[in-house]
Amino acid sequence: MIIQIPSFPGAVHFPVEIIPTFNWRLETQFSYEESFQTLAQAVRSGGGPDIYKGKICSLKARALLIDMEEGVVNEILQGPLRDVFDSKQLITDVSGSGNNWAVGHKLYGYQYRENIVEKLRKAAEHCDCLQCFFIIHSMGGGTGSGLGTFVLNLLEDEFPEVYRCVTSVYPSGEDDVITSPYNTVLAMKELNEHADCVLPIENESLFDIVNKIHQMINSGKLGSTVKQNSLVTSSAGSAKTVQEKPFDAMNNIVANLLLNLTSSARFEGSLNMDLNEISMNLVPFPRLHYLVSSLTPLYTLADVNVPSRRLDQMFSDAFSREHQLIQADPKHSLYLACALLVRGNVQVSDLRRNIERLKPSLHFVSWNQEGWKTGLCSVPPVGHSHSLLSLANNTCVKPTFIELKDRFMKLYKKKAHLHHYLHIDGMEQSCFSEAISSLSDLIEEYNELDATKGGPRTDPSRLKIAV
Amino acid sequence: MSIVTVQLGQCGNQIGHEVFNAICSDVHGTHGLCSKKENESYHDACKERFFCEEESEVPVARAVLVDMEPKVIGQTLSMAARSGYWKYGDQSHFCQKQGSGNNWANGYSVHGPRHKEVIMNLVQKEAEKCDRLGGFFTIMSMAGGTGSGLGAYVTQCLRDAFPTSFILNHVIWPYGTGEIIVQNYNSVLTLSHLYQSSDALLVHENDVIHKICAQLMNIKQISFRDVNQVIAHQLGSVFQPTYTAECGLHYSRNPLGDLMETLVPHPEFKMLGLRNIPQMPENSLAYSTFSWPGLIKHLRQMLIANAKMEEGIDWQVRPPRLGSSIPSSHSTNKPLQFNTSIANLVILRGKDMHSVDLGSFRDPSLYTSWLNPQDAFNTWKTPRAFNKYEKSASLVSNSQFLLKPLDNVVGKAWNMFASKPGTGALKSPPEHLFSEQLWHKTPRTANTLLDKIQVTVQLNLKKTSPVSFRDRKEMLSTQPCFFKPFQQMERA
């Protein structure tokens, strides 16, 4: 689990990936100097009062890596990015959390609280202006889920004004961790209450996208040679892709998601979109902060041919089911709000044209019929001439939550595996019942919004002025 | 007299930069098409108005740049310096790092008070550099967080610090199909606050300029830069030096004051719209000729039919006949076809403008009844051509043109605010983002704005009998009106 702490000015083109339990793989794509400073801090030779003198001798990520077992973190520290992570910004233990949310949250939380707060403060002090925390974790395990949500709580207490943006990997149906429904629901309660916005990700969707790309590469169709470094699953500048561990490709997608999200904060553009604007525009009610994300295009063809039809195709794809990062179909559900962040040589007329073209096929809630938030960043990602990130606050997350609730209830009814949790100090049965009722309330809220879909639009009558 | 420009937010800074570019390139262009002497005095008047000569040879724009994040200001400063013709002052900008997050309340209640002193110091410095201060011109968008919220706060501060100076706010109306989801909230809050401290609001709508770029300028892939350049051209056509009716001997020395005097006779009606013809791609200019009667005819019909550009004008719309009985089609429930004006200003730039017949603009049926057409219509002229157009005409008008867009914005903001889905757990949209107190003041004011504009229609309906001076006085007595013509009239 990593907590990244972006600040201003600038940023590093710096994808950081996390895998719930296994490998780590980090890529760095260095761009402009000023742009480094959002996600990393330049450590310069010479030091002294004028911080712009001296060559950059290394970059240190503004990140805190926390894991209750050492294997993964050690691998990072021995890998190609060992210089990027400051060994002082690590918190590890030996035995892990045993896939037990209570161990992560209550036991290790209590134990490491001081340590975590201290390291956070140190990292925050190095920032000129702290704007947002990125928390990246999984929901199904013990550490990411339990300790992760503990840290979320902590951040709210220590830094109440700083946005907390959480990227959560949700377990799939065939997840090998049996207690993942418990862990996920317990974590969801914390996310409901303490996160400013959540970007849910499902491994199944990532896997489908990876397969799609492989098919494209291996299909041998004429004119379908793909530029290797343009893959959304690639890590430009890294070693050959042979024998990549499977999670690497999937993690790269999430890394690219975060890169695109922060691109407007790091690079110039004609219509900037900062991280704080995302929460402001996409979260109409405090608890409905789950944003479905999609990235297009997935690859660029090697033959240079950029008709505007390809640009339009990029916009259409962003709304299709196959490109979403969770198993959901936003087109057939209700949109509360939608954000489009475009990178590259795309102008406002292209954006407007596509919004007008796609709008009739999308359902927006009655009080936000023109609910679009747009951003234009001039710098495209490596290997592409343009790309689009779409974030939607849409009721299509409901089925995911309903399924989660069902899996939870299956175990809970039989009280299976509960004793592992209740062993832990501070953990009680009420934690479970509160968590499930929080989830049920959330599902209910989405249901109510769905009920308004397609109904007659009755605008409330206007305020009358007493003359 | 000099004008100090205050550029607020990303939009304000991007547009401000294009405005100074347009002014500079107009002055340095060789298409003045007039005598050398004329050109020189135009040049001098323009310089005094917008630039300040400093030790460095390049003139320095009289501007203050404000933004809550550093990227745009950095870009703007460097692009200006690269042009070689002008630049911004090295110390005339202020920026922070975290942005306003599209949150009006953030701009108004947090950043405003926090940075008031620094910003007002910068403004004070610029004002002191002027021999004579002609007023302030602020550029902002309504939809974002900084331009709108901080802009409203800064305008208030300007009003407090310079109570007798003229303040003209240039406001950008966002795209109707949405640039920002909370744009309607931000717009309503901004307009209502600006209305209290500003002298006039000059409005440009993104949708309209976009259409001009697409249909008139033939730009295929329209960027914000293109939109901003059209806006800058239109602004330049108003603010570059001209001769007013009172004084034909030298270029007008008080552009903002003259503007307010002619166009804002009543403080409740402050929204001004701008139209400029002709507009065409630069490479077509060499092949086109213009005639004044043609330009004037188009401009007048654009005013009457509320057309935004010279293509697609509805020539069927006609002013109602004076003294005719009021048919039911004039009721406020039907969409208004005819655009009633309170006051109009036509600006002519180019040769032979002395002979132009503007009688059609003095037609009383265009105007409301409570102002004499002589007072309601004015013209400014100069023989010096503007920005490569051999002849060009601009219309600044105080009329009902903004009624429909304003209605739309207020309606959408109200919908979003008033729709509260069921359960008690959900709080209504603005509460967790804005301060409730601030919001409750506003829909009332915004609706009032709308109603005020509709009042002109009702006033129009009273045309059957000449409006007595007592009636006029009653209408105006609610607000102290500080413009000379009216005070003189009252004394008479």
C-alpha cells in the first residue's frame, strides 16, 4: 500500500503501481523539470538556500510505503526504482495481516499509529503546498484493507483540509481470499465516511483489457502493428515485455489512470482541471463519491494516420462497457455527473462536438442535465498523440455493491470465520452490523436515484419575489 | 486617462493576454489608412491608456495578474515577453499554488480575505503609475472558482478602495452544454455580487464566439486561443481611442466614464452586450470591400433581432409601431422576438465615417419610453482603421439580449439546488460545499436581476401615453443615480 502525497508545483510523470499481494513494478518516465515536483521531491547536490541551483542528483517520491510483510517492499527496494523511494518512508512488519481486516485496522493500526503520523508529517513538511493524498490499496486483503482504512481515518484527523482520494482494488467473485467479503464491507464503511472520492477498480476488468490488447497485438491483421510504448499496459523505458509477471500489465493501467488524473495539475493546458475540482464537481452528495473510470485509447497503431474519426472513436470508447475499470455499464445507468480529461492536441471544438454527439444516448439525472466537467491538457502521454480519461459518478456501481453485500451475507449468516475477527481487541459484532447497514444505506441511495431515471421531469417551481 | 486591467483566473489571464496582443498589433500595424498625424495621436492615446513607458524600451501593460495556481500566469508572462512588442510588469502578478477548485465560496470567502492586502497593493501600485486613473477593467469567467469568486471579492474591494472610479467587469458566459458542473451556481453567485459593486458588466458568451469562429472565421479545429482572439478583437474595437460627439478635436480621454454615461443611465440595468462587424478570416480581408450603409443596416438588424453575428439574421423582426395598441403577442409569456434597448453605442472605425447616416439607430421605437432617444443613442468615431479591417463598426448595447441565457442559468441553478432526493442522510448539494448563508442571499437577487430586465418590457407597454416627468422620477428615485444627465434633468 502506498500513500502518495502530491503537492505543487509540477509533478513527475510517475506511475506507481501496486499489486494487492504480489509484485511491485515501477516505471518512471521523466519529463519536464518543474513537472517533477508534484509527485516527487528533487534532492539536489549543493543544497543551500537557492533550491534551483545544482543538478538534480536524485528524486525522492513523496510516498509512504506501508506493508505488514516485507517481501513486496524489499523487492521494490532492490528493483530499478530503489533510489526513488526513501528508505525512511517505509513501514514494514514481518508477519502480515493474515487477510484479516481487524488485524490490519485495530491491531497494527494501534501499534504503528505514532510511527505513521510522524512519517506523514515529515513528508507533508517537504511540500510547498499540500493538496491531496492518494491512497492506493486493495479491499480484499488484511493490510491494504484494514490498515489502509485506518490510515484514511488518521489523515482525516491530522490533515482535515486535504483531499483524500482513494484508489481501491475490489475483489472479484473468484477471489482466492475467502474472507474478502468481510474485509471489503468493513473497509467500505470507512470509505463511505472518510474518503472524499473513491476510484474503484476490479481485477476482472483490468484482465479483460489486457487480453484485448494481446489479441490486438497477436492478431496479425494488416495495418494493426501497435506501437509498443503506447500500450496502456506498458511501461515505457523498461525491459522487454517477455516474461512480465501478469499483474504488471494490469497495474500499469492503474498507474496510467493516476497519471492522467494528475496530468492537468502537472502540465499546462487551455482548460486546467485540478484534483480539488474533481471532488467539487463530481460529488453531489457526500456519500455518493464512487467514480467509475475509463481510459482510452488503449493503444496507438504504428501507422501515422490521424483522421478526426479516430478522435471521435476515442470519445465513444470511453463510454463503452469494455473500457471501464470496473464491471459496469454506465451507458444504461443514470449519470449524476461526468468528467472528461483530455490530453494532447485536442481542442475545445472537438470536445464540444463529441459531447453533443454522445449526450443523447446517455441518461443524466434531472437536476444535472448538462453535467459535464471538462479539462484540456496540452501534453499527451508518452506514445500517444491524445488520450482521454473519463470519470463518471454513475449508478452503475450499484450492482458491484449488491454483489458484495450478497457474498458478505452468505458468510455472515453462518457466522463463518467470524471468530478470527472477534479475537482482536476492539473488534465486536456491532462492527459488522454497522458496516453492512452502511453498505445497505448506500445501495438504497443509489436505488432512489435510479427510480427517478426516465420518469417525467418536474422542475421545482421558481422562487417568487414578493414585490 | 489610463485604464488598469485586472486579470483574474485562468480565463481572465488568457483573455487579457490576447487583448494586449490585439491592441499592440493594431497600433504597430501599417493599416491605419489615415494621415500620419492621425496615426501618431492614435498611437499616443492608446499608449497612455494601456501601457506605461519604463526604462526598458518595451512598453509595460498596465495590468495586474491574479490566479490561485501558478501555471497560467507563468505561461502568460513568458508569452508576452517573447512577443518583443510589450510585456507585463515583473512584479505585477500574484499567484498561489492550490487553486480554487471551481468553488466560488473558496474564491470569495477564503482566498479573497486572505490575500486582499497583497492584491490591493498591486492594484494601488498600478493606479499610482497612472497620471490620471480612468478606471478599472476586470476580466473573469463566471463559471470557475478563482475568476468568479475571487473576482467578485476583488471587485468589491476595488469599489471600497476607489469609491469614485469606474469599474467595468468583463464577464465570460460559459458554454451552455457544460464546462463545469457547478457553473450555474458559480454564475448566479458571481452576477448577483458583481451587480452590487460594479458599474457595468460587459458580457461575452462562449457559445456565441464559438459560432463566430466556426461560421465566420472558418476555423476548423477551434481552440480556446481562437475564441480568446475573437473576444480580444471585439474588446479592442471598443477600447481603442475614438472621438466622442462632445469633443472632436482630440481622442477621448475618459473611455470608461463615457461608456458608463452613455450606456448605463440607470444603475439597475448594467448588462452590456457587444457586437462587431465585419468578422472574417484574415486571408479574406484583401478581397473584401465594405460599405457603411451595408454595415449599419446589418448592425441595426442584429440589434433588433438579437442576432449574435452577421450571418443568419432574422430580417422578419421589426420594431413595434409607436403608439399602437398592445397586442397580446407582447405578453411576457411568449418568447420575446424584438429586442428592446435601453441605450446603444455605435463605434465606427475607418475612412469616410463622417458621412455615415445613423438615423435608423435613433428610431424611438427601438428604445424604452423613459429615455429620450437623443440620450439613449451615441456614437464614437475615428478615421483610423482598426486591426486590418478597412471599415468596422461595433455596437455596445444595453438591451434585453441576455434575457434568455440568464433565465437558463438561473433555472438550472435553481433546479440543482431545489431537487432534494428523499432520505435524511443526504444533504442538499450546495450545503457541503458552499456556506449556506451565502447561498440563501443569492437566488433572490438572481431572480430579481431577471425580473428587472423583464420590467423594460412592461415599461415599454406603458407607451400609449407620454410618460410624465413625475413617473420617470418615481422609477428612478429608488436608487441614487449619479450620472450627470439625469441629475440635470431632475433639477429642470
